[in-house]
Amino acid sequence: MKKIIVLIIMILMPISIYAYSKNIIPGGESIGIKIEPNGLIVVGFYKVNNDYIAKNNIKIGDVITKLNGKSVSSINELNNLIKNENIDNMSLPIEIVRNNKKYNIDLKIGYENNTYKTGLYVKDSVVGLGTLTYIDPISKIYGALGHEIILNETKKIVEVKDGSILMSKVKSINKSRNGFVGSKEATILYDKEIGTIRKNTIKGIYGIWKTDLINKDAMLVGTFNEIKTGKAYIYTTLKNDIVKKYEINIVDKYSNRKDTQKAFSFEIVDKELLSKTGGVVQGMSGSPIIQDNKIIGAVKNVLIDNTKLGYGISIITMLEEGEKS
């Protein structure tokens, strides 16, 4: 009798294993954000000798990474390189990144008022304001904002070469009203760096917390399934660096969007918060949302036609994004 040997083949599928803590430190602190991109971002043009000399082959949003074969990452570096290069034909070769592709082109150089000029407005850093969502006390990974940082001039996400989050103090509130989203006005303390920025994603900014942990009790992580309609709270800062909690109402949650920036919706009902802000304001993004003594998510954005209403991102989504390399 023949023996039949059955081979059992195991199909190995990639499995994502996340190691975030079950208890995390809730944020609510106002933070300054400074990102240095991978080069110089072109944000506009100016005339040199009455001509827009750079418009023919450069577009807003292009990132200049090299000039004449030399890396460039700051406006001072660009100016010094141009000053010290031999410009015979009034142009220099540059490397740009456009839509994630590299191109080598010639940058036309103008000469006006005894100065070489590019005809380009560029940025070598991006500065903003937001709210800290959480710190993992074990890994020291933090998450903030709950959405990406986009440069106003280009409407594109800013790629991170280097960056930091900084302490800030809220000085005043420009109130929201239906049809208009207000903002927090804050002073950024540039000498008080509290963390690095490792990445800027559609689900928030993430990095490593560098200073002493905030003196707060850690809080259990709430899953998407544990989110329910009804009373909840947000932690946020409206004055100086004082974090307070304010009552909101979870209106609904959306299983088909649980991994997105709009996993659930909420309404601000706290009278003090409404009197001071008029609803959700810019700079409030990332404020942690607490329900049943668990951190369940963060403020993501506001409905412009009703500024009491907003969307939240699940804390699980942020924690998983923070763990990714």
C-alpha cells in the first residue's frame, strides 16, 4: 500500500504588530511646529529687470535640492553659492524635485542693482501651531495634530528632513463663527524644544519626546468599538500653557471611516469653551478626546458652516501611525 504524504503549506502573510502602550499620557498642550524640508520650496516669483526670469521652467511647489552639484538646504546657502559660483552664461544647473521625481534644469540668473538674483521666492522652513495629542511613556513616541501640515502657497504636504516641536503659550483667541474658522494666537518659544519631528502624515505629525515627561497620569487607550454617542471631553489650551477639559457630545461614529481622519463626529456643548472660541478653532487640531476615562481620539477639523461641529480621528489610528517607521 502506497503511503500518501500530505504536505501542509503555510502561507505566510505580512502581519503588522504594533507595540504602543495600553496606557498613554494625554496631551492638550499648545505646541509650536518647525519643519525643515528636503531642500528649498519654491513659493513664488518676482521680477528681475522687469522680467519673470524663472517662470519658464520652474513651478510653484518645486523643491530645489542642489545648485551646480552642491546640496542646498537654506536660503543663506543658496545666496552664498550663487555669490561664489562662476556665472558666465547667467545660468546655473540645479536639481529639483517635482511630484517625487528628480529633474536637472538650468536656473536663469539675473543681475540687478549690483546683485545676482534668481527671481524666486523660496522657503527653507515651515512654522505652525497645533496641539499635542499623546505621549507613549515607554517608547517616548508622541503624536499631534491628527492631520498633515500643508504649505499654504503650494497646497502640498511638507516632506520632513528635520524638525522639532516647541513649547508655546496661547496669548489670545480669534473666535470662530459660522462661515469663518478662528484661530489660537500663540507665542512659540524657539529655545524650548521638546521633541523631534520624524514624519508629517495625513494622520498627524510624529516624533520622539525629548524632555521630561509631562506630569500627568497615564490614561487607558480606548478602541474605536468603545466610542459611543454621548458625553465626552476634549483637553486643550486657551490661555498660556494651562490645559483644561471641556465637555463635548459625540454625535456619531463611522465604521467605514474608522481608519481615517473622520472616524467620528462631535459637537462642542461646553459653555465656557463656546464663549471663548465660538467652536473649533485653528490650533485646536490634535486636542485629545476623552470618554469614560479613556483617550479615544483627537480633534481633526471643523465644519465651516457650523463651527460647533467637528470630526475626530481615532487614537488607535494615530498610535499605529506613530509606530510605523
